[in-house]
Amino acid sequence: MPVEVRIPSPGESITEVTVGNWRLAEGQAVAMDASLVEIETDKANLDVPAPAAGVLVKRVLETGAIAKVGDVVALIEVGATASPSPAAKAEDTVAAAPKAPNPAPGGHVMPAAARAAAHAGIDPATVAGTGPSGRVLKEDITRAVARPSPPAPAQAAPALVPAGPRAEEVVPMTRMRRVIAERLVAAQQNAALLTTFNEVDMSAVMAARKRYQDAFVARHGIKLGFMSFFVKAVVEGLRSVPVVNAEVRGDDVVYKHYYDIGVAVGGGRGLVVPVIRNAEALGLAEIEKTISDFGKRAQDNKIKLDELQGGTFTISNGGIYGSLLSTPIVNPPQSGILGMHAIQDRPVAENGQVVIRPMMYVALTYDHRIVDGREAVTFLKRVKECVEDPARILIEA
């Protein structure tokens, strides 16, 4: 009796998945724990392993099907022998198929019909015969001559075809991308989103990185980046303005006294936002290691579902892709998101002089239902102060 392969539970809150790409075709041998098929959730993509070695005898659900946790997705025959590949079967079928005989010629044309056709200037082979065994009679030719010919189709005006290739490709949205799209639209519709901007002089952070980079790498085995400074600066900003770390829950405002910071990273399937738990208790090295680990596993789609859930605030760094300025969208039910951007040398006024400084625009999008403009500006100003003077982070000044 075949072994049933069922949809596993991807996470506590997930009951429905989309069947993704199949790794094997029906009739192919499969090893135990080998990946059979990919399933897509709204958080991440997961592989379904084979519970036993044998042959994949049936794919119960095909790519694109919606399935519930526990549904049978495939059947494996333990101890069976793999059948030839579909391509090989097709070649054998083509080779074994007999050639079709040539089509039979039209009905026999009677002599009188042939003379009438020659006189009328038509081909008797194009006339359907009504005589015995389909013979073409003189009467058939007469009726064919008397039948009016259909009018010639009107010549359409030639269409102007643009030069160059115009190929199109239709690719279904992944389940993750569909859910991301739905949530972003919902965020725009259900929250009063507003964005405020500021700019940060990155001179102090860049000088600190240059001065301590070698010692930092020697001690911690990882480079000191900008993101860890911003994570710590955001924590200080949230401590100063707690409502930015809160959420709307029905008619209540829920204040969070912990700081789980989501960090947007590019993954193999798109953007994901894993969460750094209790960022307030971590040092710069621990934050850098966590972010580096997230980035590596995101490329391999190895981020766990529980690492993508929760979060009280999010940081998105479009600057790594060259973005100069943007308005990020809040990740519900959070009430704020900070957008980092590219660093550019720009002229600024300092002590009455025009100097060149490495400047970064930062943007805070917030839910205006609970965060007022004054609070948003205060938060962003606090982030700016901590990045421009990193010592503030250490002494909490």
C-alpha cells in the first residue's frame, strides 16, 4: 500500500498553503527525506520531505493548488522500481507508432462530369459527389457552377507593428508575494500613514568604523556595519517616544515595553523581515551577527517562520540598492518604520562655513491614529542625535 505524504504544519497560526514547484515527476525514484515538493505560505517557502524511500507513484496535488495542513499531497510506493522518464516514454511511443496511411483520393469523376467541369473551368476534385460510392456526376458539376462563390474577405488595413521583440511572460504570484501585496494595501487603507524626514551626518559613525574595524573583526569575527548603530539608535528613540513602539488593538493602544526590531533583508524569494528579539539587551557585535545570519539564510530561504512573526518596529535600508529617498510602508500592526537611504557627500553649513559631509536622508512613516507629528519628529530627531554622536548610545544621554 502506498505511503501517503501529507502537508506538514509550517507554523502554529498557518492552516493553508499553496503547492509550489515539484522536485520529482511521477514514476521517479525518491530517497528518504529527499525534497518532494515546495509549499508556499504567507511567511516563507518550505520543502516537504519524503517520509520513505521508494517511487513517487502519484502527485495528488499539482503546482498552484491550495491545500490545508494534513492534506495528502503525494503517494510513494515503497520498494517499487522507477519507471522510464516521461521523455523516454514519449520517444518510445513515437518510435512504435505506425505511420498513418495516405488519405484516400476523392470520389470517381464520371466522364460527362469531367467534360462539364473542363468546360466550366473548375477542378472536379473540389466538388462533392452524390453518385454511388461518392462518384461525381454531371449534375454535381452543374450545381457547383450555379452556386455563387463567397465574396472575397475585405482587406484589413495593415497594422503598424513596432520593431523589436515584444515577448511576454505570465508568472503566477507566489503565495508570499500575494500576502505581502494584500497587507501593504490593507496598511494603506486601514491606517492613517504619514511620513516625516530628516538627514543624518554619518561622519562620526564612519570614523568609528574606520578606527575600530580591525579590532572589532579580530575580536568578534564580523565587520562592524551601519545597521547595528541604527538598531541601537532606534531603541533609544523608542524609549524616548514609547507610542511609536505601540500598536492599535481594537479601541485600545498597546504599549510594548520590549524592543523587537524587524530588519528588512533581501531573500531568494523577495524581501523578508526577520525580527531581532530584545534588541535593547544586545551589543553591536550581537546585532551584526544576527543580521548577517539572517541575510545568509534569507538567500537560501531558510528563515524560520517564528523569526518573521511579531516585531514592534521595522528598519528598512533601501540605501544598499541606491535609494536616495523613499516613503516606507508600515508593517501592521506596528505603528512605525524607519527608512535608511544612500550616503552621499553633500555641502552643509557648519559653524558658519560650508563643508562637505557624508549625509543620509532618513524617513519615518508612522500611524497618525496614535502617533502625533510632534512625537514622530521627536523620535526621528533622537535617532539622528544617537547616530551623529554614538557615545549617546553607550551613556544613554
